Amino acid sequence: MTLHQIIPGEDTKPAYNYAYLDEQTKRMIRRALLKAVAVPGYQVPFGSREMPLARGWGTGGIQITAAIIGPDDVLKVIDQGADDTTNAVSIRRFFERTADAKTSEATDEATIIQTRHRIPEAPLKAGQIMVYQVPQPEPLRKLEPRETETRKMHAWAEYGLMQVKLYENIARFGEVTTTYDYPVDVNGRYVMAPSPIPKFDNPKMHMSPSLQLFGAGREKRIYAVPPYTSVRSLDFEDHPFRIQSWNEPCGLCGATDSYLDEVITDDRGGRMFVCSDSHHCETRRADGHRGAMLADASALHLVDDKQAKDKVSKS
Amino acid sequence: MQDDTLIGAGFSDPVFQSQAAFRALLAALSEPGLVQDVATGFAAPAGLEPATAIALLTLADYETPIWLPADLRAGPAGAWLRFHCGATLVEGPAEAAFAVLNGTSTAPALSAFSPGTDQFPDRSTSVLVQCASLAGGEAVTLTGPGIAGRREIAPKGLRPGFWTEVAANAARYPLGIDLILSHGQAIIGLPRSTQILEAR
């Protein structure tokens, strides 16, 4: 018996295996991951297990992370770009408890980044692994509810229906109105759901130096995009793919090139735009970048404004 | 005689040794052509390269039939895999989830293994090809997912026409087998998505 199977303070009975999952389950997930990497964008069925979290709370991502994590890894977990939201905090704590995992909020320190709905703004590096939590792995599901049919459509690369949907969008609204989970073509073969990341993040997947793994716990599917793989957002020659843009910079750090969330600040129509990637925003503020509303937010103790504090302590 | 019946040890620390080995396998298949070290100091049964033995110990179990060449199946390697993995050793290459092939042996053809089906291309055989060395042989240029531009490998001790077979396998994409070249403690991944540009 090895040390990691014993909880300190308990009697010597093993409580659960390292990283929660038993070795048999890990082997099954690992085999699925290797096949997923060999056929980029193809959804590999796997025997998703009950986790101590409800399905829909990232159990697919958790099972992948549990199957790959080791003592040398540093884990970062984000939810909508933020490290400090409920889902991110509880998943990070889950791996601290079950795998004694080293965790970090810094994108460049992490070896595994588990994410819900965002890709970090800081460029990813070779050797990093992105783990996406996926609610609906099937990009064609809203167009064709039967799994038996969508499987044939993928097998024979019959993606006309998806093009028709995008075309009808353009015919009706003048543009493609899909803003998140925007379908992509992987390695010129499979159409893939990139998980509900904003389409702003789609270009980051193309030829990324990091390995990207996708887990859908409820739908029991695993898929992957290896490093340096072509990921093309579906579009038309006369209606090329475009990402979102904003008229104003981040209210806290002044960034003009990051994905911004709109935050309602009062009941009189006050609002501000802030970076959705909390670590990116904090790093920029620490580097001295200041947005127009940083002083106000700091006065309300909503954020930590180091420069303002320094001024107060000096005076 | 005792050597034939005595089954050697498996992992001394299954959880962390298999985790480390899996990460090497994942890195190998996600970045084809890069040499990955699986582990050090592992005593494999006769006929299996240490990297082959570790890969099977990490991935195979009662759910995954293994195909071995007849001499290995009858020898200590077969007994070792049956005991440690609980895997069935099958006679037909197409039934296997994992297979071990000696690089120089002339049979079976790579096309004899299961390429999966059009709706389930993941149900294909992963073939571990045991080489004489992972460098110093015939140079081959690779391209495809996981490779920024091109990458050259030169494994040694492969049968004549091997690269033609690999190219034919890649041409069936998304069907096809996934190859892992192994020698000593190291492996090179060659998934079906990797294109063989030129063999010289």
C-alpha cells in the first residue's frame, strides 16, 4: 500500500484512490484519450462515471483531469475566465484533496488548465494541456436529434446541414448570429463543438502549441485537438468569420484586446466592461495598467488597487 | 526451465508509474515523431521491449484483447500479460485492441489489424512496433496534426516496405491503426493522422 491512499488523521484504511477514480476507470479514459488524439475532432464514447458533483458541473473535464494529473502537475481551473468563481474553486479544491494537486491561478505556471467557457488571454505554451468541460459535444445535435443519424453524418462528412443553418442565419439576420460554441472544422475532416467558449476564442485553438482535451460527462464523449492542428471556424467566402469587438476598453485594466464581460453596477443604468479573464486583468493591473473605473471599484473594495493603496499609505 | 514459468514483477507503484507512462504515451501520440521516455529501470519479460511492456501494463486490461506474435504468446511475455493485465491473447490480428509487432517480421501486414469502422474509427488496433533503434535508420519526413511544419525520424530495424504500409494506413484516415514505435525505454507515436511525406 502506498502513502497517497491514506488520509492523514484517519486510520490506515485506504479512503479512495489517487485522483478519486479507480485505476480501471483511468485506463478506460486514457485509452479513449489516445484514440481522441489520433483522430482530432472525432467524439470517442467513454464510460462516464458518477462523480461527487452533479452532471453538468464539469464532470467530463474532471474525469479527464483525474486520468492525466500526476504529482509534477500544476493545475489551474477557470470558470468563465475567472479563477475565483464557485465551479472553479470547488473543482480546484477537489483535486487538492484527492490528488494533493499543486494549484495556481497563473496561466504560465500551469501544466493543466481545466476550463469552462473560456481560453485564457495569455498565449498558451507547448507542454500545457487544456481540459474543456463540455455540456453538448455534438455540434449537429440541434439540427438532428438522433445520435444514430449524427454519427452517420460525421462518418460520411455530411456537413451540408450545418452550412445551411449558417446560411439561413445570414439570409435572415445578415450575419451568423452564433456567438458561442461556434462550430469548427478540425484537421479538414470533423466538424467539432469547441464547447461554449465565445467565438472570440476560436482563433486561439488554431495551431495552438498546447494539447486540447474535451470531456462531456453527461453525454459520455471525449475528443481532442493535438498541438499544431488546423481548427477553422465555419464561414462563407463572402461572409468571413469575425470575432466580437467592443467600443470601450476594460474598465479596470484598460485592455483593448481581451474578451470583456458587461457588469451592471447600479440600478440607474450604470455599467462597466471588464476582462472576463481575471488573472489576465490582475496581471495587467499589477504591471501598472489602469482602466477608467479602477479607482471607483477600488474605493468600493471590489478590487485590490495596489497603486491607490501605496498613495494613501504615503500621504 | 524455471525461467519459462516464473512470471516477473509488474509495476511496483501502479498508480504513479502508469500515470507517468500514460503522459509519455499521450505526448507521443499528440506530437508524432518526438521521442518520449516512458520510464527507466523496468525489467520486461523476454521478447518485449521495456517500453512495450510498460505501455501495455498502462493501457491494457480485461477489456482489451492483445495480439502477440506466436512465439511471444507461447513464451513468458504471454504469461506475463495474462497475469498482470488480465487481458485475453487473441489469434486474429483484427480482433485485437493492442498488438505487438517485431519491426523486422514480415507478417502480418499492417492492414491485417482492425482499422475501426466509419462510425466508430476509435475501435481500431493500436500496434506497438518493436524496433532495433529509434535513430540511425532510414529517414522519413512526417507532417500532420501535432507537427509544426515537418519532422524527420529515422527508426532502425523495420521490414522493407514498412513506410509504404504506413502511408497506405494514413490514406484511410479517419480509419486506420495507430502505431507506437518502441525501443528500450523510449517510444515514438505515429497516429493514423500523420502523413508520410517521403521516405528515402
